[in-house]
Amino acid sequence: MSRVSDIIEVFIKELLEEADDCAIEIQRNELANYFNCAPSQINYVLTTRFSLDKGYLIESRRGGGGHIKIIKMDMDQNRYIQHLLNEIGDSISKMKAASIINTLQERKFISEREGLILRVAISDRSLNTPINIKNRVRANLLKSILIAIFQDGGK
């Protein structure tokens, strides 16, 4: 059986697909009641699965039950890649890098094979460097590969 987080994520993504303007407004407590979970579970899903690097913008409004607006950003490939290069910055964890790679695959910016190659390249096993510089090396490597993939306009 799927975890509650997975079910909530799918539910929100379906709502976004049905929305005319790629934006929805929800109440955290109402959604928590619907899924019979704690409101913190909703926060967890929003922060981990609907972040800016995944192409979503979250706006929170206090009062009146805590409305949350989720916007699926409509970014063209070049703007999105530029955003990701900025997001990667000078250092990136393996987990954050893997999340970016997954998002690139979901958006069909890279193939499954390219995703696999990227995951292997940025893995701790491949980065045989001192631990204190591993995340910096990972960031440089990931940015360099993304630039190489997309320098001719990508796919």
C-alpha cells in the first residue's frame, strides 16, 4: 500500500491538472481531515514534493484555516534549466541532486537513460573526493553535465 505522502501528492497533482490556471488553493486542515492525517503531514508533502526546484510555487496565507496556494509553474526548458543551475549553486547534496534529476525526467527534459547516467555520475561512490568537498564537486559536475546536455537546445 502506498504511503499517505504518496497518496496526498497524487491527489494534489490531479487537482492541479484539472485546474484551468495551473493553480489551486487548499486548506491544510481540511486536506488533513480528508486524508485522516496530521496537518504536519500536509506540510511535509508540500515542502518535499512541491518545491521550487520541482516547478511549483507555494504561497501560504495565515488565518481563516490556513489557505495554501499551489502554482505549477509553466517554464520553458531554457528558463527552467537556468533556474536549476542557480538552484544547484556551489554545493548540492546527493539527495537534492537526485530530486532535480527526477524532476527533469518527469518533465521529459531528459531521458531515463540520461537520468541514470547523471545519478551514477553524482553518486558518492563515483565522487572519490574528501567528504568536505564532495557536495561542491557534485554541484560542479551536475551543472557541467546539464550545460552540455542543453547547450544545443536540449531534446
